Amino acid sequence: MIDLAVDPVLVWASGRRDDLPWRLTRDPWAVLVSELMLQQTQVSRVVPRFEQFLERFPTVAVCAAGGVGAVVEEWAGLGYNRRAVNLHRAAVQVVELHGGEFPAELDALLALPGVGPYTARAVLAFAFERDAAVVDTNVGRVLARQMGERLTASVAQSRADALVPSGRSWAWNQAMLDLGALVCTKRSPSCGACPVQASCTWFAAGSPEPDPAVGSAGVSAGQSRFEGSFRQGRARLLDVLRTGAVVSPLQFVDACGWSAREEGERDAARAAESLIADGLAARAEDGSLLLP
């Protein structure tokens, strides 16, 4: 078990990053939007885009009616564009199956497209203030170091669940997220400033290698190089589509930026097919590509 004291964590976190816009709402739609945006995207990039997105799609019903192409268009610059498709699909399902009201049960939330264990519990904790524990890469890192061992997904979740103070789930989960993001960081953790240093098994052992957070469930292993990658070319093609252009097969290579790339034509065709497969693009009768 983890002997992680609640009060020191909550006191340390009190007032910290309270100006983040998604922390000022209990609207489950806004919470879901923020959580999907924050997956593998920096907070500083998400803040302005979150508010902009909600201006265009203020409710789940507006998003569902707006069409997936409009959501993909608005997602420009946030990366991992399939999240936009899943967000729209989830909005449609909430409208069609739940009358536009978000369910407040874990199983029903998990049934929504693109909503996994972390996101479902985040909606429960941050929108409905239920006693649910969220475990993302930051929380997973804190838990692994506190216990001094690599954690499986089930163990990490059960330990996190056991720590949630009854009736204080919202504040506790925000505090744990901040603790991992600001103090118990991946590189050069600020152990001297940690409010729960005394209970940290890894710190007590002298912070030896290997770091127990590495390889633990929920802890990100990092992303592959983007510059010059297939993902970059695919993203370029999608960005051209976001301008409202209809791109013919003869333009795929240039749109991907691969005119000088060996096998550029083949890779560009593959990029187009992958956008279609992910629901990010549609094919016209003449083979051209456009937003869905």
C-alpha cells in the first residue's frame, strides 16, 4: 500500500493552476473536450484552443450536428487528429443514446468512442465530482515512485482508487496531476519541494536506476521523431484539406511535402488511405480527397 498523506498534497496544490479554464467548469462536455485535447498536447497549447473550440461547439448537441469535418477543421494544430473524430462520434452517441445528457456511470462513459479508463474517470471526477481516481502519465509516475516498483494498470488503478479522499475527488485528482506535472517530473524531479517526500520509497532508497516509473502502466514512453516522418506528411495533407481544398491524387505528393522523397508517391497514397481509414478524410468519386 501507499502511505501518501492527503492533507499535505491538498495544501501544496491549493490555488495552483486554478486559472486553467477547464477547472472553472463542471460541464461534462467541456471536461471531455479538455481531456481529449490534453492527451499528448501541452497545456499551454490547449488553453486558447479549448476556449476557441467551445465557442464554436458550446454543447454536445451542437458538436454532433456540426459534422465530423467541422470538428477536424477546428482541431488544426492540436495533433493526433483521430481524437477529433472520436470526440464527434462520442457527441453523436451522447445525443442519440442519452438524449444529449452525459451519463454519470463509468460503464456508460467507457462505451463512448475514444473514451478510455482515464478519460471516463476524469469526467466522473471533474464534472460529476464522483469519488473516482484518474491515472495518467503524471499520476502513474507519482504512484510508481511512491511504491518504489513498476506498476501494472490494475495495480496502479487500485492504489489510486484507495487514495481518493471521500467527497474530495475533484481537488485530490487535480492535486495529483499537478504533483506529477510540476514536481515529480520525468527528468530531474524536484524531490526537495515534494509534499510527500517522506513517504516516497524511491527517494528514500536514493532515487536509484532504474526509475520504477519507467515502464509502469500509464506512464508515457515518449513519442517517435515527428520531423521528416510519415506522420508529418500525413499531417501536412490533412492541413491542406482543412483549407477547404479538394486534393486530387496527382497532388498528394506535393501536399505531403514529399516531392523529393524516395517512394514519395507510394507513401503519399498510403497517407491518403490512412486519413480515410481514420475518418479524417473522404474520397470523392474521381478519387480526390476532401474533409468528411
